[in-house]
Amino acid sequence: MALRRLFGFSDGELMRSDAKPCTRLMRHTAGLFTVGGGLAFWILCRMHYGPRITVPRSLRWAACGAVSVSSGTALLVRLFSPACEPQNIAAYDNKK
């Protein structure tokens, strides 16, 4: 699913064995951006509604921001990270 090969950014080599696998990289990125997205959308809600803000409305904005930003960044990591190229997923992500 990685777009790096399509855009010519990839040479098709395996990454180092001590690098983070794609699933862990996506999980950590999504977790970090969940907090940032929730906070950013909460601030945008406060700016948009001003004194008419209510707690359910601000929580709804924060939840939507957390979900949208975290899923968006996880998708970008999946598409453009060298760890998420098919040869690296086959080599390092399927260890059990």
C-alpha cells in the first residue's frame, strides 16, 4: 500500500532490522496525534462558538478532531513511511 515506490522514493531495499515495524509506527503516531487533534479541535470549537460554548459541544468537537487527525496521520504513515513498504512488512511485521 505504500506510495513511495510509485513516486520513485523507494529503491526496494530492506530497512535495518532494529527499526520500528510499520504497525508499531502507525500505532504510536496515531496515539500521539489523537491528543494533538483533540486539543486542536477543542481550541477551534472555543474560537468558533465563543461564549455560546457548551460542554457536550466541545467534547464532540474534541472527539471528532481526535479521530480524524489520528486516522489521517496513521494513513499518511502507512502510505509514505519506508517501514510500511511491502518488503519491510513481509520481513519485520509478521513476527510471532
